[in-house]
Amino acid sequence: MTSLALGKALNAGLRRAMEGDPKVILMGEDIGKLGGVFRVTEGLQKDFGEHRVMDMPLAESGIVGTAVGLAMRGYRPVCEIQFDGFIYPAFDQIVSQVAKLHYRTKGRVKMPLTIRVPFGGGIGAVEHHSESPEAYFAHTAGLRVVTCSNAADGYQMIQQAVASDDPVIFFEPKRRYWERGEVDEDADPSLPLYRARTVVDGADVTIATYGPLVATAVAAGGVAAEEGISLEVIDLRSLSPIDFDTIEASVRRTGRLVVVHEASVFLGLGAEIAARTTPYPAAKLEEHFLPDVDRILDAVDRSLAI
């Protein structure tokens, strides 16, 4: 076991993927000589050469468009989007090409492309540097969307994503890059890429979350335990597909669900999870479920108090 920060664990996972397959290539802005703005690719160009770790122009559409062609020719490109808010210039390539080519060609063309995206807030950055655009891509058929929350998962999940024949949008919680964890670099993955993990067992309430807020939810569980409340924390890990079996099994035990994320709540992942997991209640409880005059006016009062 080795103690690694999440950023270093991702670096080690990329290194292992590149050592195992000469078709794995890295592409992005400043990822070579600089090693990326978060240094996730530090040292890889020096060890693997400029033909496998390529510094690209400041043009996300060009980076992903070039990667599409490389993937069609049998390579396994890994693109880095420098910050979450910079992914939008590549939106057309991702949604119109990356997500569609396997279907359009009736399976004859595979798209083994991984797009790494540092995402989320918490680093005091300016606009375009603290966004959570995961719902855009989870909504898009043909894409896999995953996010790691710790060093061990980062190390294993990036390798699983690179090995996948499906295109994977790989969100990395940027404010957790420097948090350390134990990583067994010789172990096989403990879970499939699209499976959720129960991080903390509990009995009273299920917390479903992902990425940067997993650590926050675990901390909340510690505080709740001091008050006699037992929280079960689930790290979703995969946002498309979502492992609803794990969530629903937990909620059947606890009877309660709280969904936590920092992205926009409107048409977001939290609403989808709540809608899929929470049925219409029994008749004796429906007065607590249906909006009434008091609940509406309470919301009005709270909005006016802001």
C-alpha cells in the first residue's frame, strides 16, 4: 500500500495504462512539459515522449475532434479539459460525434475515448473554473459519466475508463486533488466501473452523493453519530449509468434518503435519483407529501427572508 494524493494516484493510474497499452495517448493544454495546471500528468511526457503526451492548442473542440479520429483508428486517447467550464467549446464534438459514432455505424466503430474534467468548486477560482456540468453529459445517450472521490478509486477508475470501449467522461473533484489515501497499485479493481460503493454503513438515513462531497458526507456522518443518528453514505461513482440497485437496497433498510451534490438542482442528478427512488407514499402519509397552502407560503416566506 502507498499513501498518495488523489492527483498523484490519477497520475499513477495513467502511467500504468500507458505502460500496458502503447495505443494509450494523452492530449491536452499544458499537460506535457508543465504536467497540467494541477500536475496530474507531471513527468509522463518525459517518460513516454511527446508523441504520446501531446501539448495541444487552446482549442477544446480541436482536442476532442482530433481524439475522435485517433479513436477511430484504434488508439485510446485520453483528453484533459483544463477546467470544467472550458468543456463547452467541445460540446458539439462530444454530443454529436463521440456519443453517436458507435450507434451510427451499427457498432462497427468503437469510441474508446476518455475525457478527463476537473470539476466543482471549493478552490476560490473565478468564473469557468468552478462548475459542475455533469448533468449535461449524463443526459446524453452514448456517454458513460463517472467521478472518483478518493485516491484508491482514482487510481483504479482511470484505468478502467481508459480500457473501456465506450466513451467515458471522467470527472475529477479538483478540490480533493491534494487529499491523501492508501492505494494498492498491485490490486485488481474492487468494483466494476459503474457500481456504487457504500462508504459508511448506517441504519437511519441514506446519503447518496458523489465526487467532492463524499468526504463531506462522511464528515457529516461523524457529527450525526455524536447525536445518535446513523448515516449510511453511498458514493455513486457512476453518474451514467447510476447504480440504482445499491441506492434502493440501502433506502429499503433506512427508510430515508438525502441526495447531496453541488451542481444546479434544476433538472439535476439529485432530482432524478429522488424521483426514481421515492414512490408516492401510502394514503396516511400523503398529507406530508403533497404541497399544501402552508408549505407553499412557508417557501414564500423563506424566499423573502433571503
